[in-house]
Amino acid sequence: MTLDTIDRCVAVLVGALCAAAVVTGLAMRGDAGVFPVIAGTLGLLACAGIVLWTLRGRTPDESPPALPWSRFLVWCLCVLGLLGLMVTAGTFVALPLFLLASLRWLGHLRWPVALVIALAFSAVIYVVFVYLLSVPLPAGWLAD
């Protein structure tokens, strides 16, 4: 079994879970199902993209690219830092720091560009989750 076949199978299984989230969200009353429907739809689109990407033609001798372990380790540390800071410092302190570090060191963006993107994305997340969806997010230091 090739790596593309494994990726395709995992994407189909995760896509089925996302479809179940959409069906569950559609069955909910009122606005309660909006978030599951949106998240499930985005997951379905991502899974469809993975399936289509694995169907592309590749020569049989072409090996898959090697995983850059240093970048993967930095990304894992950033995610762990995000999770740890989100509980103690709050979502809207941790999220811009996570995005800034990820964009700067993994995306190789300059500091001003990374800062603008991190702050803009954090503002969009704030508006969507706090005002539109009314989802309580960890406030951390901001709640004191």
C-alpha cells in the first residue's frame, strides 16, 4: 500500500466524520448547529482536497519528499505553547503569539508582515467566536 493510498483512506474516514458533524449540526434546533455545520463543511473540503491531491499522476520512481524534522519539531512546540498559554494567559494573548512565532520561523516572513497577519487574524477570530457565535473562550489574565 502506497503512502498516497493511506492518505486517501485516512482522508475518506475523516471526511465521513466531518459529514456526520454536518448531519448532526443540521439536526440541532436553532443556532446551536451553526458551528458543527461550518466546521464539518470545512473539514469535508479539506478532505476532498487531500483526496484529489493524492490522485494526481506521479511517476512510480518518484519518492515522497522527506519530512523536515526540525520544522515539524518547531511547529509541535508552537502548538504546545499555544495550548499551554491559552489556559493561563488566555486565547487572545496566546493566539497572536502563536501566529507570530509560526509565521516568523516557519513561514519565514519578516517581523512586520508576520505581526500584521497575526493581529488581523486574531481580530477576525475574536469577532467570529465572541460576537457571531457567542462561544466562551479562555480569558486567562484578561479576566482578572
